[in-house]
Amino acid sequence: MKKYVILLLLLGSCFQLFANEPDSVYLFSYATTKNAGHNGLHFAWSMDGKDWKSIGPEMGFVSSDFGAWGSQKRMLTPYLTQDDKGTWHAVWSLNETEPSIAHAASADLVHWKRQSYPVVSKGNCVNPEIRFDGASKQFMLTWENSVDHKMYGCETKDFKTYSATHSIDAAARLNDRQSVILPEGSSIGQIHRVAWSQVALLQKTVESKRYWETLNDERTADDAVRFANLQPLEASLTIQTGASKPISDLLTGVFFEDINYAADGGLYAELIENRDFEYTLSDKDGHDRSWTSKHSWSLEGSGTTFTIDTVSPIHPNNPHFAVLNTTQAGAGLVNSGWEGIVLKKGEKYNFSMFVKLLSSSGGGVTISLVGKDSSVLATVLTRGFSRKWEKMSYVLTSNADVTDAKLVIKPLVSGVLGLDMISLFPQNTFMGRKNGLRKDLAQTIADIHPRFIRFPGGCVSHGDGLGNIYRWKNTIGLLEARKPQRNLWNYHQTAGLGYQEFFQYCEDIGAQPLPVIAAGVPCQNSHVGGPGQQGGVPMCEMDQYVQDVLDLIEWANGDAKTTKWGKIRAQNGHPKPFNLKYVGIGNEDLITDVFEERFTMIFNAVKAKHPEITVIGTVGPFYEGTDYEEGWALASKLQVPMVDEHYYESPGWFINHQDFYDKYDRTKSKVYLGEYAAHLPGRPNNLETALAEALYMTTLERNGDVVSMASYAPMLAKEGHTQWTPDMIFFNNFEVKPTTGYQVQKLYGQNAGDQYLSNSLTVSTRDDKACKRIASSVVRDSKTGDLMVKMVNLLPVSVKTQVKLDAFGNFAPKAERSVLTGKPDGRNLKPVVDEIGVSADFTCELPAYSFTVMRLKNVEK
Ligand code: AHR
């Protein structure tokens, strides 16, 4: 909004300065053929229709939202018209094959409403045109079909329903696209006559965009020049201990998504890769020929063959299993784990597998854990097997510390064995949970003291195409009956870490569970089964889809004895309800009619049946733009209690948007900032990005009356297996490497409050850029009475700060102080903790590039 205020001011001054502007000029609308048509709708203007000036020049005022990023989202041959109310309507061709036309409307050519893509053709839609017929008050759409080389048309009044498509004569078309010579070269488009103010608005929009781009590009690398003359500063922070407002007590949480091998091979403690033999080429879109049921498995030795079968599996959800046909004992089936199995000396590991004898005779096997040097670290001999699938369990104790062991299963006699769900699980999981989490990783997350955990994503929640939507019911209960599936980040998801385990983890660390469920539409970047998010769950299946959402709430909260899903939860081992309070519906979706219809159904059903649940809606992937505006409008219309905002921006953006929430309307939906992170070129997680986040988080606390929750994203990343950086916590099989940004999250999580105290910061400089880089936040925890003072200094000089409290109260004379500081490119930094003497008036030095947290302990309570 601030941008538009600036824009209006600029526009206003421009009208005053240039009184002899023309009433009207020519406006040329076009799309460039550059970048395969991805650059959107462009404009140029001219006084005489001959000499043209580009507006931008490379500025797309609206881009296509159709299909997956990369290959789709193209705008070809746009065509514009105005209706009787002056609203602009644009239509364009999506690509060379699609039978749909794209439509979007705008009042001012700057802000565009949601797009729609009606299927109108039996072939494709080339060079579409649109015209408004004042008499019938309808729009006539026409296009060429380059498949049958004919022309077609249809009519609509509202861009929701369309007449049947009919053939038209070429004469029914306006054919008024023209070639115009622009400074960058010639382009084909349309010429319109518009008021000069329209062109001025477009120009000012570009200027405003460029202005913000410059600010958002500010980096510490330029500080030597930007702050060449800056000397160490002094500041004064005045805290009014009596003036506070309540803020959310859930502000800092975590975002879990199975991206970067965060689940299988990561937080989920299973040590066997591809335990279910369900890896399949399509998990990786066919790009890896080794990604099959045999991945991570091999045969060592001779006398045995290893094949995969699907006849009579343990469970239809888990159709593939291994078949070992031994004619002469000696060979072993080997699993290499997640590039090696980590074992700790003296620790116990639960081995289990399903096995059945497929021949008339056969005997047991040895199960061994073997080191790289062939040393046997643990071994066990099984009994014989029956002709039915049977689960066998053994405990193996490692006799050494290793990071690269393998599992070897060796048949002892000839015969044919079917094997499946071959699992090796440390007993030493987080809180000792069976089928639990890797202890070091789960503890690192718990140390943040997150007030909530969002799961299972991100894009994983809504999946790559309808068939890939994350269905919670497939992820509870017996492991062999859970339904594994392709992970949209191009690997495999066993569902071993499923809703049951997520809820358990939340309970174990005292965090609110925050499941995010697809709003009946898949990921907008889907490339499986159709163009992005333009298709939704068929309406005839939506009742069941809605019921699944209601069932989730019953599964989480229902009585273990009297409700169907409560009983199932109890059978799953958790009779006590999980006390679910929040459900996210949708993940940064395109706000289209397809979305709105399905979201509204789910929202209304949850509201009616479970008014106690806070539903969190979605407002697109960015902090501005069509989905943000339309998402907010929908949330306001439906009175959705909270919305999920996402933005990954540069440190400069976070520095220069500290007032983002200051101006949010407190009567509308609350905000869950569900995904955010500061991104620099090369995508490091370093002190510069961490301090930009810390600085911005002072504003989240200040606005904790409207921002209810926030989570950095993504959280976990396995080294060598990342699809996305930066992340908060990196790890390999045996080490956890928290980033500098992690330390910021942890300092906020561990020093959270539920009251925000009025405080004002004055700095001994009038340099606005310097002032913007120092920020403070003061919160109190009403339970302990402790006061937390957070101060960020993103400057290359120190800031000696005098902290003044109007009443010192019962604070201990020494406060714990944590200081995170270093060079801006410093990675994996840790805060230094010491004590600082505090009083009603004390001094604290903020080092250059630092984040300081002081915890004033209330000794009265
Ligand atoms: O956090 C990584 C991805 O970013 C999420 O899956 C998605 O919601 C967003 O685009």
C-alpha cells in the first residue's frame, strides 16, 4: 500500500508541475517474443502514433499464471479492449497447443484481477481478439485455430459462462494488430487512444518499481561506500514498562516440509533407504534410471538371484517386494542405507522385516550390520519362515561407532523368499518414540522452542497434480499399509513420518500442530496431469474431500471411545486427543474461481462443524500482486480468521519494509507469516541474511497483535540433497549444522513474550539509511514477568545504546545477554552468552553487525 501512496504523491506533483500535458495520447499494448513469451504485457506511448516511447521498457504489467513455472506462464499475442464501464479486458494465447483462452481484467492496467482460462476450442487458440458489444452487453471472443485453420468465436457476459463455440468468418474479426517500431525494435500489438493520466500512471508505476528495486538491492557489500563516513553511533532506547499491548504467544514456530530429504533420510530415524521397494522411475520423472524398486539394494556373492514381484503383497498400498531365489547359500542382499548407516557403539537397533517363503522349503537368514572394512558390527540368526507374510523383529547391538555400515541379509539354505518393509531403527530416538525421530535433529528443532509446527509443507501439502495431493489418511496406522508416493521435490516419500508422528512430535515439544491441507487444488507449479493449478478436485469428489478434512479434526480431537476417528487414533496408540486448534487450507495457491469454489466449501464445512478450529487461508506466494490482493479480498469476504502469507525477499527488502504490518487493518484476518527468508544471490544463510530477518522480526513482535504466527522456511536440508537453499538447519547422516539464521530463530523462540512494551529508539545520526538498520523490540512474558530486550545493529559501526526503563521493578541486577555477531558473510555463527549489569538506566554496546538479546529476570515471581 505504501508504494501506492508514494505513487499517488508522485502523480499529484507531476500533474502540478506539467500543466500543458496532452489530454490523450496513443497507447501501444504488446508482448515481447523475448524469453519465450514469459515477460507479460508491455506498453509504449506516442503523441502522434509514429514516434513511440516504451514504458519500462522491459516491464510486464501482468504475466500469465497458467501452468507450471518455467515451461508455461507464457503470454502470447495479448489483445485488449475496454467495456462500457471503462474496465480493461485482456485476452491472450497461452501456448501453441492449449484449447483455452486466457482472460484478466483491470481498472487501471496496473492492478489485475484473477485470471481464467476457459476451454473454448477443439484445437488451439491463436491470436485471440476480444470486443465489447454495447447493445447486447456481452463480449465477443474470436480466435484462429491453427490445427484446422479455421476461425472461431464465442460470447460471454461475465467470463464465467460462455456460449457454445461457433465458426466465424474472417470478416468478423477486427484484425487490427499493428507493427510498431519501438526503441528496442519492432513489435506487433494494438494501438489505443487513452487519457494522458493513464500513461502517467503506467510511467509512475515503473518509476516506483525501479525505486523499490534499488532499495531492495541494498547489501552489506556496499556498506563501505554507503557508510564511508559513518562513525560509531550512540542510541537511546526508552522503555515504558507500564504501556504494553497483548501480542500472540505463538509467534515463533517452525515450518516442516519434506524438501531436501527432510523426512526420509532426515528427521525420520529409519536407517534403511527404500525399505518398501517402492522407489519408482516416476518419483524422479524418469530422469534417473537407477531410481527403481532395487534402489539402494544389491546382491553380493553368487548362488542367489534378486528380483522384484508384486503378486500377493503385504498390502495393496505397498505392492512391490523383493524375491531372493537361492540355489546355493552364500550371497547376501545388501542395503547401503542413506549412503551409509550410522551406528553407535553399544546402542540397540530394532530390525524388522516382513518375510514369506515362496518355495516348498527354505530356512532362515542371517542379518548382519557390516562395516566398510568387512567387520561384523552386529549379527543375528533368524528362525525359519512360513508361507504367509510374517513380521520378524530382532534387536541388534553395534559393537563399534561407524558412519558407513551396510545391512546384509544372507539366506542360509536354498529356497525362495519374499521380503518387504525391511527396517532398521535406532532405539535411541527423540524421547525414545518407536518409529520416531532422529534425536539430534529433533532436539535441535525443539531447542528453538517453537510454539507451533506446520507440516507437511509447503508445496508437498498440495502436490504435483491432483493424484499427488498429500492425503493425511494415507499416513497414519500400520507402516506397511501407509501409502508411499512421489515427493514433488523429485524423490520418494514413505509416509513413515506421517500425521501420527507429526502430531506426536508436537505434543512432545509442546508445540501447536498446524497441518496444512490442500484447498482441493494441487500446486500451481504442477506439471503432472494438467496445466498447473487450473484443475481442481472434481466437484463430484469434493464432498468426500471435505469429509476427509472434517475427519482429520475428529481424528485429532475426537473422543477415543465415542467417535469413529477418535477410536482410530486410540488404535494408533494415542487415546488422548491431540488438541488441534489450527488448520491451514491451501498453500500459496492461485486465487482463481476453481480455488475459491473449493476453498469456500472446505472453509464453510469446518466453520459449521468445528467453530472451535481456527482456519488459516492463503494469499498467494508473494507480498503483493493478484493472488495477494484477491486472497485478502476472499478472506475478508468469508471472514477467514487468519491468512498465510509467504515471501522470500532480499535483505534490502526486509530492511526497507519494516512498516509492512504497522499499517495492517486490525479488524481483518490475522496473519500467519508461514514462509519467509532473506535471500541473497548465491542463496547463503549468513549473518547478513540472519540480521535482516532478526531486524524484521522486531516488527513482527511489534505487530504481534495482528501477526499471530511466523515460520522461517524451509527448515531442514540434507547436505548433498538440497532442492532449495537457504535453509535453517543443514545436516548429514551424523552431524547437525545449524545456520546463523537458526540462531536468530532460537533467540526469538527462547525469548518470546506475550506483551509488547512501548519503546522508542533514537539514534545520533540523521542518516535515514543508518537509522533503518538499527531496530529494537521489547516484550514481556506475563508468566515469569521477565523482560526481553532485542536490538539489531545491521551497520558496520558499533552503537553505544543507553537503555532507560521508566520503572525498574523487580529485575535482577544482572541480565543474561546473547550477542550474535561477526562478518556479514559469516556462516554457522553462534551467539556469545554473558551477563550484563542492568538498572533503570544502563548502557549496552551493540557491536557492528550484531543481534543482541537481553533477558531481564523478574525475581519477584
Ligand atoms: O519453502 C519451499 C517452498 O516455497 C514451499 O514448498 C512453497 O510453499 C514455497 O514456494
